[in-house]
Amino acid sequence: MRKFVVPNMTTDTKPTSFNPLEQFVLLAKSAKGAAAVELVKQALEAPGVYVFGELLDMPNITELQTDQFQPYYNLLKLFAFGTYRQYLENSSSLPELTPFQQQKLRHLTIVTLSETNKCIPYEVLVQQLDMKNLRELEDLVIEAIYGDVIHGKLDQRNGRLEVDFAIGRDAQVKDIGRIIQTLNDWCEACDAILGAVETQVMNANCEKEKHIKHRAAIEEEVLNIKKTLKSQIQESDDISLTGESRNEMLGDKGKKLAKGKGLKPIVPNKFWNKS
């Protein structure tokens, strides 16, 4: 599996608000006829220009579809909304592409394919891009990755392109309903996730409260046990002290009794024996 990490050259070399199509839109305000056609060619040939909706809506460009320059207007419209396969199917009525324009339209075709399938089989890419072999296909994909058109990796083992990111293309009026539906689905998914998160938070708080109560009960029980043990120890000490005092008292009495028995009083004999 080949994975290509693309350095972000855009933020390092130019402001993020830079619009490469803007210069062509400004020039289209004054370009008419052949000059407008030349402007279209330049826009299609310009590196980094992959959206054309603003240019397509300019009045002087719109006028091209009503005269002999209509093929160039249709070509610009194809770059805005179409694919390389559509170009091949209508090539007889469209101007011939330069090699650079061919590659750009193929890159845009990959973007369109990735909208419905993030893992695009090689067979589909070869057929849609009219590639001669896999080596050319891989070179084209690598070029698109390094051009920041897409981000992803080539899975040679499974024969597919895995797309992680792709630039946005111009949206047509008919796509608005689909875009709204996609955004609504996304909002509903966000609401569902938020609800699940809130439920988990509530459950966590309940478990925390139970844990706090359980801990408090255990601490109270431990405290009661300590008090009981302390009381029992105190009672045991009191009993021991009482027993010792009684033994001391008995000991003193015994000594007195023993002392009393040892000393007999001498009683004088009232009667003298006469010899």
C-alpha cells in the first residue's frame, strides 16, 4: 500500500483567502468575444484553478454560448461540472484539450468519483480516465495528491484508491436539493450524537452520585466500627482496672490478717503455782 503525505504548501506561500480564479473574473468584466475565449483558455490552463462557477456566470462569458464561440463556453461548463468521460463522448463538438488540460479534467473526474465512493477501484479509474495502464494511473493520482486536489493512498494490494479528502467542485442548481438533504442528514446525525453524549453524561453523573453515596456509607460504617472498637477497648480497660484494684484490696487484707495471726497477746497468769 502506497501512502503519500502531502506538505501544506498553500498556507506557507500564500494567504488562505487567496482565490486563483479571481483575476480571471476581474478580466472577464471587460473581455468580449475572442478576448473572452482567450481568457477561458488561460483559466483552464492555469495551475491551481479547479472551480469555474464565478467565471461561468460572468455576463461576457455567458454571451459566448450564443455565437461561434459556444464550444469554448461548453468546454468551460464541462470543467465546472463534468468529467473526462463526458468530454470523450462529446469531443467532436468541443475544442481539443492540451495535455495539461487533460490532466486537470482527469483530476476533477477523480474528485467527482470520490463523492459517491471513497474507495475507487482501479478498473473504474482506468475506464473513466481513459488510462493506458496502471503505471500512468498511479502517476496521475500521485500528481493529484501533490497538487492538493485529493488526499488519500493507493492500495495496490486491493487495486483501489482510498480518498480521505477531495476539493469541492462547482455546484449546479439541480444539486441544491441534494446538498440540502445532505446537510439535514448531517444535522440529524449531530443531534443524535449530542443526545447520546448527554445521555452518557447523565449516566456518568448518576454513577458518580451512587459512588459518592456508597463511599460515604462505607466511611460512616468504618467510623462506627472504630467507635465500637474504641468503646470495647475502654470497657476492657475498665474491667482490668477494677480487677487489679480488687486484687490490691484483697492483698492488703490478707497481709493484715497474716500479721494479726502472727502476733499473740501475752496474758499474765493470775494463778501462781506454789511449790
